[in-house]
Amino acid sequence: MDPVKLEALRARYRNASGADIDDADFRKAASLQFSGSDRRKWPFADPATFLDAPFHPTAMESADLGGIDIALIGVPMDLGVTNRAGARLGPRAVRGIERIGPYEHVLRMTPMAECKVADIGDVPFRSRFSLESCHEDIEDFFSKVVGAGVVPLAVGGDHSMTRAILRAVGRDRPVGMIHIDAHCDTAGEYEGSKFHHGGPFRQAVLDGVLDAERTIQIGIRGGAEYLWEFSYVSGMTVIHADEVAKLGIAAIIQRAREVVGDGPVYVSFDIDSLDPAFAPGTGTPEIGGLMPREVLEILRGLAGLNVIGGDVVEVAPQYDATTNTAQAGAQMLFEILCLAATARNAKRTT
């Protein structure tokens, strides 16, 4: 090694602390982690929150939610499932995952240094038995968040909840959607209910809060394809899991950006989009799914879109002995947070 270079490295780093960092992007992340020069909070200390964000359970008592920009919200409800129950425990499982972030190395950003982010707790429900009243409670809660000018990011819970959230974020104008899932979730009514987790996006389109022609569904597969005629008739773009390798991730990102355009867009990630080898803890696993690396690349490729909300759903931890499913869910929540933070900051500068 060049002795001159070695001496320069020794002079700069021999007595440097953990927080003594020159790169501006790295330093921004370090400033959130280090107290003083070399002390960091232990990741396994204190009560768990989403992405280790500050916990503000009383935020809803203030008209502006205490001045935060992005709210992380738990939705522990799974009354809409059609197979295995258990996603009601998803928020707890995702909160329990340690060491996600604070730095996103591909996007070179630290979202919690860019925006005020807080975990504001879970949606309070009136009834543990009534799916319809739970949806009303979700819509009411998220309407207050949106009305305060705060971007909501939710962790469920089953996918039926997203229709209620879309009714809140799309109340003034229909939104576009990036939907990553094994299932289109555009089925009709059956067994006396049209509000189950297999049909939220049909209902959202019919409610006038979701723009079908600005919706793309990625990772679709499985034997329930016959239920999803509505996706094709309404004008949604559907990319099946078996098409991903043929098309390539870059082409899928380009298509997604073309579909949603410059308008407001919601990002909905169902954990069963991943192959169950990576995420077994879910109620409706489908073999032949996406790899986590593929989903990460897709989400990172959406940076710059006008993301006004998002969710991670269908984590059912009792079917997962390794916590891999919740780990994947937490990482995808972090990536969606990066997208929302980027969009929020872009609006500030225009």
C-alpha cells in the first residue's frame, strides 16, 4: 500500500469516533444514531415501534397530529380473510423487527432525517366482530390523518383494509396505485360480503377513489385468476410473476411509472407477493412468487413519484418460525417510507 496514503488514513481515522464521518449523506444518518461521539441506542432496548420511529400515541388529539409529516399506523384487523387468519398480529410483528434503516444505500437517503416521522399507534376499533364497522373506523381514522396534511403509511392487517384507506386518501380525487401482490384482489361479492380481502380494489374503483387506468398490479399468480376479470375490464395493468424475469425489472419500473404518471399514487404491498420460501407467514401463500431483491429494486425505482400513502399487509407471524416474513415486511415499509419522504420534500421545494 502507498505509505503516503496509509499515513493519511492513519491521521484521519486512527482516533476517529463512530460518528466522525465526512460524507454528507452518511453523516446525516449518523447524526440520528449517535449520542455524543460514539454511543448508539441498542436496537433491542425500549418498547418496539415501527422502524424505531418515535412513538406518539396521542398525536390524533392534535389537529395537526403534533406537526409530523408521515404517520406510521397499525391496523390489527383480519376479519376479511378467506383462508388462514392471523394478520391481526402483523403490526406487532413488524414493530418487533430491529435494525431497519436508518440509511437507504441505493437511494442515498435517511428518510427520518428528511421528514418528521412517528408511529402513532393502532386504529382503535369499536368491534372485533364486525368487518363493516372496522372498515368505517379505518376510514374515519385515516380521513383525520389525511385532513391534517399528514401522509399515512399503514401496516396490517388483511388487505380488505386498503379499500377504507383509499376512501380517505382518494376522497378529493381518485388516486393511482402501485400494487405488488400475488392476487389482483378485484373479485366480486361472495358468501354475502363484498368487503373481503379478495376484492378491495374493485370496490375502490366503484367508489370513485381509485383510478383503474392508473393502477398497475405486479407479481400476480395462482389459481384464483378467474376471479379477477374486473382488473382487465376496468383497464388495470397486470404483470404476472412469471413475466417478471422475461420483462426484466427495469422494464417493469418504466411501465409502472408510465401507468401512474405524475398524479397522486398509493403503494400497496402484500407480503404474499413474495414466494413463500421467503415469506411463509401469510394467510394465502402462492408458490412461484417474487424475490425480496426484485421487490426492493422495483420500489427503489419508483423514487420521485407523487406517493401520498401506502401500506404493508397480510403479515401473519404465527405461520413463520424464523420471523423472515416480518423482516421482509419491515424492510418494504422502510422503502415505501423513503418514497413518501422524497415526495413530501419535493412538494416543499415547489
